[in-house]
Amino acid sequence: MNASRTRRTMWLALIAAPAMMLVACSGAGDSTTGSDTGDGGGDAATVQKLTLAHSYNEDQPQHRCGAQIIADEVAAADVGLEIEIFPSSQLGGDADRIASVASGDIDIDIQGASALGAVYEPISALDAAYAFDDPDHLAAFMASDASDTVTAAFEEAAGVHTLGAWSAGARQFTANKAIRTPADLEGLRMRFPGSPQFLMNAKALGAEATEVAYEELYLALQQGTVDGQENPITNIVASNLKEVQDYVSMSSHQLNTNLVIMSPIWNDLSSEQQDALTAATEKAVAEVTTCVAEDEEALLEEWRTGDDWEVIEDVDRDAFSEKAEEYLSGVLTGDSLTVYEAIRSTSE
């Protein structure tokens, strides 16, 4: 059994989900004959095609300001690489795509830190409640030696290279009452995603977590199965939650952190191609951060002046963050605690 197949088997066992075999798209790392692409990619008559997959739709910042920027910048670098994007989970759900990246069936993917925690638990600490103060804090951590230690350990454990990370916005509470302090969560059944880190965050914030699939969230709120939920603003809009919730409380209790990861084909690229991919991702990180901020501010202004929501902006974030830090510092252990403490140490 070759190394790629062995690695894929290992990931599948860890994730407990069947990996999707890609048969309808161009194969990972395919080379096709084309026009002169310069001398960066080796043979000037060939272009190496890379697949980039993610779960977001084409209107979301992760695609238009992230994946598309990476593809455009790599094409402009003229190093013999071409990136084909497959949005909206066309190549499978998160668990399937992680396994496919590890095996080399998908070349590049955009994943949340909690999803990656299924195969390397410490990296999920990037999604811990109030781990990051804001997107600038995330950028500072990713520029630090501490982040190199995390991504190097992730690559050693999974064979997957990290190109970069961005914030896709902070997560906010919605409910049919204002949530200003941890005490306001008492008695509310709050929907949280089912990953271990998200459920840990719920306890850290003082919430009673109820697991509901994202696709079933609107109906659960409409029918009263849950009383409230938490999501980034762009997801709140996409789910049309204004029809079933009255208040959006600006708790900003967790950054939605995305990592841009790459299969072992990274090691087969020339240094010039690696530099081009790294630079393209760095530009995408900046673009996504700006796009998310602009989109959120436009939506908040619409909400403040409209009748759909009451926007609660005087949330006692200090009370939430102090509660979260006390809880997480006590329950996180080993490398997960080390990562969490490294993140907090880079806070200004």
C-alpha cells in the first residue's frame, strides 16, 4: 500500500466518515499542454492544474475575496500553475474533503479550525471562545513563532500544509430576548454546532447547548425546538433568521477562523510556485478580512435603521470573556492548552 493510500486510511479512521473519491473533476496536480507560462513552473509548455475546494457559496467573502483571489494571483504570477475552484461543497462535506486533501485527491481546501480538530485536536483551540480579540489578533498570532509550531505539528501529524488563516467574522447571539450578560443565557436552549470545541465554548459562555444541523436551524427556531443560536452575521442573513428571531446581541464571542490547507503536493512544487501560493494566500487573507468587515458593517447599518431586528450593542463582553477564559484554562489540557495559552499571549 503506498504512502498516500495509507495516509488516507488513517484520516478516514479518525474522522469516521467515508472520503469521497473524485472522479468527475480534473485530477489533483494534473498537467495540461497550453501556452507559454514562463519559466517558473518548469516546462513552459505545461500548466499544472490544482483543485481548490470549499463549502461556501460564491456570494460569500470566503469565495469572492478568498478563493478567487488566490486563483487570480497565482495565475498572474505566471509560475505554471492554474487553480480550479469548486465551491458549495461540490467535492464533498468538510470531513470528506479533509481526507481527500490528506490523500492528494484535492489540492487546496478552506476549512474551519474545529473541523481540522477532528484529526489534530490542538488546532481546534483556534476556535475557542474569546481566544482571539479580533482579526488583528489572529494575524498577530499567525505571524508569531507559536503559530509555526502549531502548523508544523499539524503538518507532521496529517501531512497537510497550512498556507494561511483568516477570520470570516465574529459569531453573535440571536434570540427572542436581549443577551447582554452570561446570566441572560440562563434557561435558553441555544443551538451550537456539534463539534467538541463549539460545545466546549457553550459551557464556557454559560449556555445550554442544543445540537441542530445548520440546514435545520431555521425550522428549529420557528418550531421552538431551540430558543436562540449563534453565527457570524453573514450566516445569520443567509439563513433569514430575522423572520424567527427578534434580537441580535453583539457578543463577538468567537472568530470564525478559516485555514487554507494544501495536500502533500506542496512538497512537489518548485520554490517559486510555493512562494506564489504563499503570497496569493497572504493577499487573500487581507482581502477576506476587509470584505467581511465591509459586508458586516453594511448589514448592521441596515439592521440599525430597519424594523427587522433590535441590535444589542451594549453586551458585557468582558463578563463573557472572563468567564470563558476561566473555564477554558481549567478544562483544556496538553497541547490544546499550550495552543490556547500561546494565542492569549499574543493579545495586546
